[in-house]
Amino acid sequence: MKLEIGLSRRAYARHCSVDDKAVPKAISTGRIAAAVRLDGTIDATWIDTLWETNTDPS
């Protein structure tokens, strides 16, 4: 069984080119909370879809 390692909040912020505070805010408001694993890391397989779907681009 292959164990996948999730992304840290900071690593995902860099990936999205957003401020480090944007990711914890998106998690706390529920926009991307579904992609947070039990260990607190972010599931990289579908976080981008959640981010794009639930984030207002304006």
C-alpha cells in the first residue's frame, strides 16, 4: 500500500500563489475543509478543484 503525503498549508499557498493566511481562512470558512486530512495536511488530489469551485475570483 502506497502512503501519500499531504501538502502543508504553506506549501499549498505557494502552489496557488496566495498569501499564507488565505489557506487557513478557506479551511475555517469551510470552502476547502473537505480536503483536509486527519493529520492536518491537505489532500493534493482534489484540493485544486475545491479551491476553484468555492473561491470568488474577484
